[in-house]
Amino acid sequence: MAIMSTTARPDEARADTWFVVPTFNEAQVIGDVVGEICGQGFSVVVVDDCSSDDSGAIARAAGAVVARHATNLGQGAALQTGIEFALRRGASYIVTYDSDGQHRLVDAVAMLDLAVEDGLGFVFGSRFLDNRTQTGRIKKMVLRFAAWFTRQSTGMKLTDAHNGLRVIRADVARAIDLRQNRMAHASEIVTQLGRSKQPWAEYPVHVLYTDYSRSKGQSLWNSVNILVDLLIR
């Protein structure tokens, strides 16, 4: 398996970096999310997981390439579709990025620069390396448990195993084969990346829990789903 040269400059990597953005019924915010990424010269594939709203059309109008699932398959399946699509398009790096406005592009760019400059196979975003991200008590407890669980099962000393912001070099991404479609895919991707034995790092990121995301109940339900999937996988 060919490994990308670590002498590439960040500006060179940017031209061949694809953002993979799984989405389901995010018409209210997806246009802004995609527009900001495309505005910085990155390529974006939005995987529309059979939304019942206009998420796909809005993402396309904002500059993304859109791949649509005929049925709702879950976030893990959407990530797998997007990663495979980006690799076919010649991506040198892949950034997995949530569609609900919680991630900051400045963090993704800093993670990409770190991966290129230090020759890393992948970089995980972590909301627990500093105190900027304000999580609820229950959600923080669940995420801490998920990180502990992942450390026990993979040996990787992660502080945040369920952060959707990741940078993955193409040669490492080719080995990803996600089978878990629900929240357990986050632990699965950590396991698969760890098997690559490539150097990696965590990077402190600020996750923005907005009024919009809270209005959808994501904080509570994601916590419940994470616990359920960890216990049954």
C-alpha cells in the first residue's frame, strides 16, 4: 500500500482534501456548513441519508457533490459511502465533518495542517483537551465512559472517542470498512484506524452546541444511543 509523502505542504494537501459530510434532515443549516467549507477551496461530498427535506438540494446549491441513499441507513453507512466516494475522486486526505453546524472549520484546517506537517495517518478532534466545549453533565459522563471503553478495547489513549471531526490520510482511509450504522460506528472507526499502526494525534477542538442542535434533542438522544450501542456491540 502506497503511503503519501510527508513532505507535502498544507496548501498542496488542501487541493486534494475532501470533506465527507453525512446529513439527514439538516435543511436549516447544511447550506451554511457546505458554503463555508467550499469557500475555503475544499471539495465536499454530502451523503444525504434519505432526508425528507431539501437537505440534498440545498447542499448541492452551496457547492457540494451530493450522494443520496435510497433508504435511511444511518451515519456509519453514510460515512462509508462518503469515504469511498472521496477516495475514488483522488482524495489525499479526508475530513469527516458533521452537518449540524457543531464543528468549526478552523479546527478542521488546523488538524489537516498537523497531519501533513507531522506525517500523521490520522488526527482525532477532542472536546476534552481544553475547557471550551460546554457539555451537559450526563453527556459528558457518557462520552468519558465511551472514551474509557474504547481505550480498553483498542489500547489507544483517546480522550474523546465519539467526536465526528477527524482527518484521515487516504492510504489509511482505504482500510476503513464500517459495518456499524448507528452510534457504534464511532468506536468501530477508531478500532480500524488503530490497526493501521500509523502515527496519530488528538487535537483540541471547540464543539458548538447551538440552539438549533439542542432543539433537535441531539445531546440527550445521542447520549442514550451511545450507551446502548456500546453495551450491545
